[in-house]
Amino acid sequence: MTRLSRESLLCASGAGRFLEAARSMFVIRTFAHKGLEALFRTGSKAGVQPSHASRLRRQLAQLDAATWPRDMGLPGWGLHALKGELAGMGRSG
């Protein structure tokens, strides 16, 4: 009989997503916009419009915590299905 590691058992039991998330502190790893990165990492509003900072903080926190694209579908956030060549990408089953 093959002995399975604890990690293999966790992945087989569906807890693998939790284990993978625990390996990194943040889901968001890179930014294309320096102002958004500064807001996310330090809370600095430099580089973003101050009137947008509160909403951007909430969106970045939600994005960082999301495990599925549908987790971003909060009222008023405008999540929509992709169209054209990207249609179907990001579906969460």
C-alpha cells in the first residue's frame, strides 16, 4: 500500500486550495500601476485620485481575498462575462 503525504491527503480532500492560499501572503503578486501597488501595500494615496482611494482599497482587498471570479461580483462593481476571444475564460465551474 502506498503511503500518502499529509499534503496529498489535503489536496485529495479538497483542502488543497486552502493549503495553496496559505503558502503566499497575498493573492495579488504584481501590479501594472504603481499607484495601485502603493495603495495596496502601504495605504499611500500617492498615484491615485484621493476620491477613488476608499473604493479602490475595498476592491483590492476583495480581489486579494477572492478564490473564484464570481467572488468579485458584488453589487455595483460591474463584473461581466468576457466576450470575443476571451469568452469562457475565468469561469468558476
